[in-house]
Amino acid sequence: VPGSIPPISQRVAHLLVTAFANSVTGMARALGVSQPALSRVLAGQLPSCKMLEALAQRAGVNTRWLLAGQGGEVAAPGAMPG
């Protein structure tokens, strides 16, 4: 559907609220990306590999959930990121 936000961007937006207190500035800083880059992802642009890796590590999320919506959101204890 033209104009719709991809599911991966929706999951990043979910993490913005749940893991970063809805602070785009704080999330961008924690991920080591620019605020405009993060804003573009929230608007529907696909995130870079760097951003995805940082999200998985900083937010402690399951990369399969982040990339494809599969499995639980939270990474298993002791699991290797990625």
C-alpha cells in the first residue's frame, strides 16, 4: 500500500516508546546515528545494518523479531546478539 509504514519501521517506533522513553534524540544518541537518520526510519525508510545492530544490542531485542517480526521481542538471556 503506497504511503504505509513498513513493519520494520513500526517495530523501531515501538522500541522508541518502550525502550527509549519516546525520545528520538536519546534513541539516536544511544544508537550512534543522527537524529535525521532515525527520523527517516520512523517515517518508513529501511534502517541501515549499523542501526539494526545497535538496536539489537542497546535495546536487548531479538534480531529475528526486529527484522521479520518472528519470535519474541526480547532476546533470550545469554543469546548472542544477531
